[in-house]
Amino acid sequence: MRKQTKLVAVLSTAALLALGASMSSFAATGWQEENGTWVYYDKNGDLETEKWEKSGDNWFYLNEDGEMATDAIVEYNDNYYYVDENGAMTANKWVSVENDDYDGDDEEEPANNWYYFGSNGKAYKKSTNSQSANFKTINGKKYVFDEEGKMLYGWINKEGERETTDEDKWQNGLYYCGNENDGAQTIGWVLVDIVDPNYADTDAGFSSGNVFDDENQTRWFYFKDNGKKMSKEAGKTINGKKYSFDEYGRMNAEWVNWDATPSEASASNADYDYIRGFRYYGSPEDGARITKGWFQVVPDSYLNSEDYEDDENNWYYSDKDGKLTVSAIKTINGKKYAFNEYGVMQDGLKAVKFDGTSTTDIEKVVGDGGVNGHSYKDGDQFKNNISDLITEDGYRMYYFGSGDDGSMKTGKQTVTIDGEAYSFLFNKSGSTKGQGKFGVDSDKYYLGGMLLQADKDDKYAVVKATKSGNEYTKMELLTTEEFLDDVKAENAPKKGYTEFYDVAANAADKDGVEYRLVNTAGTVQKSKSKAKDGSDRCFEVNKDKKITSVFVQD
């Protein structure tokens, strides 16, 4: 909008008046110059007041004293006009007029008021009986005016009035019309400074409150083609992206949940539908919803209070509707990933319990803290507790890489537990794909994926495997001493031996229990007559892989 503070005088007043064919040179009739100003006498010789008179193509106004008005707003028959420095009525022009109420202290009072005068010279103004904003189109842009013809600006409410109270003008305002020197109706995005003393309290589209931690905020608003602000929208498509707006029109940012309010939130008891109700709408500078993609952020305090307090950056994945993937194993770009009850992508060695017979819907996923005391914070705990974690608690072991990887691993893997590296085997196919092997593969025993092998110092160890039918239910790795105690072997020395334990009967496969001797590579031994361990005890193993005796020769 091109505006100017003063209209330029092109012709003098005398010249303008002289152009009129109706000008009379007779005394006391028509236009007369008196005391440095112009007046007008009617045919009766009376001085005209509060009346318009035309001269040539221009109209001039005689005020209450009968003097021609110049550079002034003229109120006439409930309309407003402007006469320029020459006194001529202005038409099809913007005019800036000094504001008599401006004192420099009140920020809501402009130094000048803008008016627009149409082709008939009348100022555009709001109708006195209008109950809504009535915008006028000028040079392709829309403006709104008050009942006195003053252009309004800033926040305009639905009644067509300017909102001036800092704390709630942006809440009550329906339109936004720039500043005192612009005033054009805003369409599309605009960044506005607002004051929100209740910044920490919100119900619709709530977030943790850490996004804007001050009442003085700079927020994005979006105005539709009709000029009205977008508000209370859970997911509005703008230029191909989804955005969310609260009840006052502010673009939401970061975590938003339209399916609950803070007073109803219970993140300590994660509910599937409640967690799935969260959407992530990017940064306060962007605000576009993450849709069908990965993102790594700190969770909302209502989503996961513990990780929020720890400032923990987690990976999340949202579907086409922006919903989080929760409590599931999901295939993404050909790879499988696991997500817990808070929607967090899992990484590392995890114990997963499925919902019923499903192989994708997760009931619970836990880390090395385990459940029911069955933890695996180190290698010994793993060997001692994983059988119970699997058979009693119903969990299966998976490995989801390390750090930002998170993809399910299969086949042979090296997994670090408490700083120690261990060999693991994870199923490569079928409904149990990715599960740690619990049983025998290539003559080696695996417990939840971990290869059971003797320590280098021991050289040999005994695997005690318990079965129910064809399924393994428990596995233990025993030292030589632990094995002898377990089978209740008695030392019966004989010639040529300082120790001799006949274990053939007690270590025989029976009652669903089998004992097998493994070396440091985890390979089951067979047809061994003298497999010496780290304490100089020797094992004898027959061709059927069964341990028959333990001895120490002279």
C-alpha cells in the first residue's frame, strides 16, 4: 500500500477556485477572499457555513465559521472527508492524519491515523449497525476501518474492533492486520510477538511447557484466505505439510496430544491409546508434523517423565497419520525395529515379551535390569538368569544393534555385556526370526543366543541342559567342581589315579537332563579319553558325547 503523510499542493487555492465557471466577481456573491482565507456568499449575500461548494472539478468545505477548511478531516452527514492544503476534497487516496490523542507513552495509540477516501470522497468506515468486521478492498488488499474512518491494525476481533490489551488481544483477535503503517489483512503465515502470562497452563493441544518458558513469546499464526486465523486444528494440511494450532491460533510445536489433557495424563502408567495420541510437530521455528518417518528428540514430560528429566534423546517412528509406533516390532525399509510402550526405538540386547501368540505386538520389552530379579547386567547374571527370564517370565532375547542403529540382528553376532564381548546366535528366519537361539546349533549350546563356552583358564566346562519334551527349558554352564557336585560324584581312586569319579550313571541322559562337555569355542566334545581342564582334571567322553568319568592320573 503506497501511503503518504501529506498531499502535495500542485495548484494554489486561488488557482483552483479560479477554474470554476461558477465563480462570481460580484461583491458578496460566490467566493471571496477575506482576511487571508476564502469564504462563500450565497445569492442572498449570506455567508455559507457547514456546507460543500464546488468549483470546477473540486469540492470545498465551508466550516462553522464560514471559512474554507484546509488540511483537515471533515465530518459531514455522518460521513468523513478530507480536504487537502488547498481545501480540495480528496478522492481515491490514502491520507495520514496526525493523531491528537498520541502522547508518546501509550504504545496502543499511533502517532498518525490512516484514512482512505473513496471515489465520492467519503472515508471508508464501519457501519454503525454492523456487528462484524467489514473489510474493504483497496489496490488488491483488504483493510478494516472503525466508525470514524480510521484504519485499524494489529489484532482485529470478529466484531471488527481492534484488540489492544497485550495479554489477550492475540486470543480474542480473529484477524491480523499488520502495524500502524501497513494495516493490510494478513493471509498465510505471520510471526507475531505475544504476551502469555499463562504460558505454563494449557488444555487443548498440550505439551510439556518447556517449549516456551517465558510469557513473552514470538509465535507463528496462520490466516486462511478469508483472513481468519487457523485455530483448534489437530492436523491441518498447509502446502503439503501437517500443522497443529491451539484454541487461540498459535502454531503448536514439538509434542502435542489432542486426545488428552494434562489433568488426564498418566505417563507413569503408559496406556497404548494415550501414547499413540502424541504427535511431534517439529521445532517452534518449523512446526511441520513428522509423518511416516524417523525423528530423534527428548520426550515430553507427559510422554515419558523419566527420560524427560534425564534429557534423554530417543528415536521414534511415526506413521502416515503422525502416530507413534508403540509396543511393536515394525518393518521399516526392509529392516525390523522394536518400540517399547513409550514409543522409544530399542537398541542393544533386549528381552521382549509378546502379546499372546503375536510375533509383532509387544506386551513388554526390558533391558538388562530384567524383571522379577532375572537381570543380566553382566555375563554371569546372563548365564544364571536368562533361562528363567525365558521359561518362567515368557521373554525372548533380541539384539537391536548399538546406539542409533536399532535394527534387529540375525545370525552370529558379537554382543558386549558390561564391557565383555560374547558370541551370540540369533535365528535367521521364520516366526522366531531375530530371537536368541535357545538350544543346540552345529554341536554348540546357546542360551538366549549366548554361546555357552568354557573360560580360557578352565579350558573345558559342562553344559547342563534341561528339556521338556523336545524343548529346552533351562541351561547352565558348570565348572568341573560344580559338575561333580551336581551329579553327586564320589571320588573312588584306583591304581594309577589320585582321583577317579565314575559319573557314567549319574551323568547319563535321563529325567530330561543332559550333560555335555564343551571347550573354549563352545564345541561339544565326543570320543575324548583325556580332556584336561585348567585344574588338571581330565574328562572322558564317549562317542555319544556323554561324560563317563573325571579323573586325575598319578
